[in-house]
Amino acid sequence: MSDETLKTTPLHQAHIDAGARMVPFAGYSMPVQYRDGVLKEHLWTREHAGLFDVSHMGQARLRGVSPLSAFEEITPGDFIGLKPGKQRYSVLLNKRGGVIDDLMAARPDDDGLFVVVNGACKDNDFKVIDNELAGQVTIERLEDRALLAVQGPEAAAVVARHLPAAARMVFMDSRAMPGFGTNILISRSGYTGEDGYEISVPASEALRIWELLLEDPRLRPIGLGARDSLRLEAGLPLYGHDVDETVSPIEADLAFAVSVKRRAARDFPGAARIARELEEGPSRKRVALRILEGAPAREGAEIADEAGAVVGVVTSGGFSPSLSAPIAMGFVPPALAVAGTKLKVIVRGKPQAAEVVAMPFVPHRYVRKL
């Protein structure tokens, strides 16, 4: 896609002014890093707080007579039981039990469901929802809103300076409230494994709020490069890489997204496959790998057992700034998915020692209770 056809977020010029290196991502021109570089941005977020522009994501309101029950027709989560003020991670499923996309769905108020989907998938996602739930829900795509994420151990203190009520939220809380001089939708969640918030704001107010937040010296702008290394350390899957339409939530180690109630009812797309995998185990499983020697194993690298037989493939990989070591995620047979299993990754034709380790690589620091 040429630069001329790339979309931009409301913060595009702010990124350029801050010295960002812009790259194509999900059809948008997005900042991959700023002047400090990915390593320093990553460590700053782990130690302090980072500000991310994620306005390329798809935001929408789903409304109807019973939008919560309707949403259960295409996802395996318990949305009828989703309480006001709460948010839930879930997946859109195809008829074969494969993941069309992963998403967040929330009840920040009584105005139906507020849904956030991946930027690269949003057009297809909303088409699927519209087709499958025609006559039950209407979709209002919130194209006039930006999305900011504040992540890191000092995120709560940074946000509370402007919005004291945010400090009283816990992980996966979601609220519609006045804030930053406008109307916002805020959740205590994120994609780094750190504590933090995602804040939906009117696009017309995004630059003002971005600059206001950055007046705090504890906060720095962070690009997509560090966002990716942070989510990899946190063991979080990236759609289109670690998860796609051939992968079930059980294979992807996302069984928590299939609620106990829905497992019993088996009333969602691909339920037969998912129930079978829950009972008998899947044929492959997403695992965390510590690379013990050599270069990082990138997406597409083969995974072999100790005898040299190819048993899987790397789906995400890179250098972990927090661990000062290369790490990766990939799929292997369940028998080889046990922590401590010795494997090899094939990098540039050379086998390198690797070991299955517990996921996540770096512990999550979500605030689940105050």
C-alpha cells in the first residue's frame, strides 16, 4: 500500500513532530518508534508509563432489543451475564470453531455493547457481525473517535491526575464518564501485561488530550515496535500471526474465553470442535519458548524435537528487553507443550536450542482488586 493510500489517525502530525518513524500498519501510517528507539521505549513502559496511539482499532456500538444475547450467537463468552461497568475479552468464531478475530466487548453504560476489534480486521469483523446478527443488532461504527492507551506501573497515577475516578477502577472495569473536558469511554486494560487504561475520546479532542497527558514526565510516547515486544513478553497473541481462522481458542491457549455456561450449552459456532478439544485435547497448542542460543527465532521458523523432526512453527518471536534474551511463541503437539521440554528452532537453516517455559514470560501486573 502506497503512502498516498494509507489512512492516518488524528495524532499523525503529533507523531511526526515527536520524531517518530512511520510505517504502514493495518492500512494506516503508524509510529513504529520515536527518537529513543524500541529498547528504551519498552523498558520505560515496564518501569514508568507509556502512551500509545491505537486509534487504528475498530470501535463500535452494538444496539438492539437484546444485543447481549445476540452477541452470544457469534462468540463463546457469557455476555448475557456481563454486568454494567465491565468488559470481557472474547473471540469471533467461524462455523469451524476458528477465530475470525479477538476483541474486547464492554458495557460502559446502558447503551448496548461497546466493542473494540483489531484494526486490520475491523471491516470484515463488522461485516460478519452485521450478516450474522441482521435484524437483531445495529452497528454504529465510531469512526469519529480516537483510542489512547496508557500502560505501565505509573499509569494509574498519571491518569488519576486528570481523572481521580479512574484510580477506583480495577482490571476489566469499563466506564462512560466525563473526563479530560469531554465525554470518554475508559477501561482498565491494555495489551502490554502492565496495569493501565484504554481511553476512547472524540477524534477532535485527541491531540489536546495526548499533549495534556504528555505534560507528565512519567509518561512518554511509545510506538508499535515496543507494543509488540511488550505483548510478546506478556504472552498475548497477535491476530493474523498467533491466531487465525484455522486456529481454535483451545489451540491458542484461550480456553478462558469459552465460558463454563457456554461450554455446557454448546450453542456457539464451531461448538462441536471446541467441546471435543476441551474433552480430548487439541492436536496442537500455543507455547512459550526461551531461545537458549543463537539469534531470535522469527515468525515462520520451524520448531523441531530433540531428534531433529519438525514438530511445529514459530508464530511470534523476537528479543526480550526485560529478559535480555530471545523469546518466541509457536505451536507444537500437546506432548511437547510441557514446561521444561527441550526443543530446537531452525534459524537460517541452523538448529538452535530452545526450551518450553511457562507463559507469560514476564508476569502480568493487572490490578484485580484495590
